[in-house]
Amino acid sequence: MLTVQPLNCTLKRGSGQASSTDAMIGLLATEFRGLGVSVADTIRVAAHNVLPGVTSDEGEGDEWPAIRAKILAADILILGTPIWMGQAGSVAKRVLERMDAFLSETDDKGRMPSWSKVAVAAIVGNEDGAHAASAQMFQALNDVGWTIPAIAACYWVGEAMGKTDFKDLEQTPDKVLETAKMVAGNAAHLAGLLKANPFPGLP
């Protein structure tokens, strides 16, 4: 069975605080489960002490190693972030920075720990920036070994300078629902192919 690990990179640290990023991740989780994919509990990164750095273990008090293990145990990563100042939030950027360690953790064929695993994005915001955020995230994720499927970002942005959050919508827009279905379907299909036949790496 394929497995998914969602990461919520909201800036809200409390697990009881409502998060639009959680709502978007929830849409994707529903679609994945409908395809028979197992979805792990979402990790709210800001609720953990993820130290700054570019190694897989930054020492005493660093909670990244445990999160890293859960990410790499799954076949698919959902990286969820709000948009701040027109770009991916700082917590998502810290996650990407910590994955930089993968570049020096290759096997004898040059394959990183994330090799043949799939990543998609869940993005929300009340301003422009969904395309900029996904461009940043997908380039970084690809650099550190993740495979990005076609149609890999499910996002929603509200009116510029508006007050309505995604989690507060009375009804999810049809286009968002349609995109969530496409993202999950493509990711599950690709992850299944790669699990059965991983990329070969260097000869």
C-alpha cells in the first residue's frame, strides 16, 4: 500500500489553532484515501523544535530527525504552506533547508534518501503568490531528489488584502476540488510506478 506523509508549515504553533493549510491538506488527504492510499497524521512543523541548519541532525533538542524519518518512511510527501509576502512561508523554507542534507547522503549510485519518492504541494493565501510559492518549492524539492508529478499543486488564494481564509469558506470551489482529485491521482499513479520500478541512479 502507498503511504502519504503531510507536513503543515503554517506559522501557527498550537495544534488546536485552526489552519487553512490543514484544510487544504485535508482535501488532498480525502482524495488519496479514496484511491486506497494510507495517509499518516499531519505533522505541524511549527509545533516542533526544528532547528535552523542544513544537516539531518543539528544536535541537542532538534526534533527534525524524527520528522525526517516519518517523511522518508512514506511514498508521497504533501508539503503544505501558507503564502506570506507573496512567497512560501518561512517554516516551509526551513523544511527545505533541512532537506539540503540529502545532497550529501547519497548511496553508491548517487541516489538521495528521497529518491523515487513523490512530492506535491498544498498552498493557501489571501494574496497573490501561489505560482511563485510552488515554483520555489518544486525547484528545491527536485534539487534534493523528490519527483514532482504533473499537476502537483493544489492551491487557493482569496481577494488581495481580503479577510476571508480558505478554512472559512462556506463551500470549497469546484476548481479546487477538481484540482485536488487530479493532484492525488497523478501523485498516487507516479508513486506506484516508482515504488515498483525506482529510478536507477548512476550506472
